[in-house]
Amino acid sequence: MIIKILLDECLPKKLMYRIEELDSDFVVKTTPDMGWASFTNGDLLSAAEKEFDVFITSDKNLSFQQSIPSSSIQVVLLKAKTNIYQDLLPLVQKLTPAIKAHTPGNFLEID
């Protein structure tokens, strides 16, 4: 079963390829790929939940600014010391179970 994943623009695009390597069912796009780079968080989640199953971000304020439980997309927050690729890469291996068991309106933190 294909799982569609949206990667936030605050994350390095290279992570897209590492996530797709985790499972052949994972299809990843970035917000710039979708033409959504200028969207506010509310507009972004509204657009994303129509086309994606999982939204991955490093925006720690997202869960406070948006009503994630009422959305139809799962949000995964990657918590690393910085947003650089090398700091985020170790967290990618922890994504598989979170993505596979995605639940609409669920918010998960991975650190």
C-alpha cells in the first residue's frame, strides 16, 4: 500500500531520498515540489491532508499553532539539535514504524 509523505521545506531535500529508501511503499514529495513553499502552516496542512498521509517537519511550534487532532493527516516532528542533514539523518531510521502505522490526526515526536 502506497503511503504518501510530505516533507516540510524546513527540512533538507536530501532526506526525501533517505525516507524513500526505507520502504518501496513510501512516496515522498517536498512542499516546494508541490508549489506550497509559501503557504502558512494552516494552509499547508489543509492542502496536505487532501493528498498525503503523513507530514514530516522540524517546526516545533506546529503542534501549538494548528489543530492536528482534527486533521486527516499524521504529523511527525523530527527533533534534532539542528536542521542540518547530518543531525537529522539518524532520526530517519526511526521513521518506518511511525509512517507504517500512520493515523489521521496523530502527532508524533521523534528524537
